[in-house]
Amino acid sequence: MRKWGYAALGTALVATVLGAPAAAAGDQAGGGQQQCRRAFDHAVWEDMDSYNKRDADRYRAIIHRDMVTVGRRGNLYIGYDANVNPVLEQFKVPYEYSMPWTVTHTVVEDCKMGFAILDAHYLEPSHGIDRHYTISLTLVREHGRWQVVKDTVTEVVA
């Protein structure tokens, strides 16, 4: 059961003991947590969708200024430019590529940080490439918006 599930259960118990005002306050807190989780989930989607659609403006906006990536071979990219510029160059390649993905696990803490684990495949059909990855994205929420601050890509070997 996720934390908000425990919060809802706790709210129901408090409402039973204290009455409706406590329940109303708890509902607002639970709703805030759900809204936070939805915003986090959307930010993860935004990161991956902007990559797949080669949307430079959206991709730039979702990346945090202190972004760090640990690449599939252990290579390290530190800082905004070191992370964004190679991706923007990849957007220019003349062949088709995509990275379909599924979120397999998420954790969001206090609507300030969270991480998502993704199962993904990097595909280049014209080159016969299908690389299976586990991706871990860490996001932080600053100034009311979520941004990716860390990306770890691990190649899954069959």
C-alpha cells in the first residue's frame, strides 16, 4: 500500500474518532499527495515523450541545471550542457529511432523528490538495433515544477 493509502486509512480512523472536520483536513492532504504524484508521473512522461518526439524545447525544460547521467557503459555526464547537448545532436540524425518505455516502480517523497524505474528499449529499425535498458530517473521539484536531476541507464543483457 502506498503512503497515501496509509494516509487515507489514518484519515478514516481520525474521522471516526474526531468527526468531519478532521476528515476534511485529511482529504485535502491526501488530495495534495495524489496531485503531487500525478505531476511527478507527468514529468516522467514529459522527459521520455520529448525525447521520442525530438522536441528540443520540451526536453530542455524538463532537465535540471545540475543534471547527472550515468550512461549504459558507465560514462558520466555532469551538468546541464553535458547532458542536453548530446541529446539535441541526436535529434538531428536522419534515421528513425524511438525508446518505448514502461514505468515499473515509482517513489515520491514529500512532493520534493522522487524516482522512477523504467523498462525501455532503444530502437533503430533501419539499423536492426534493439537495446533493452533499465532506466532510473530521479526528479526534484523546485519552484513548483519537476525536473530530471539524475538519469542512470543500465543495459539489460539477456
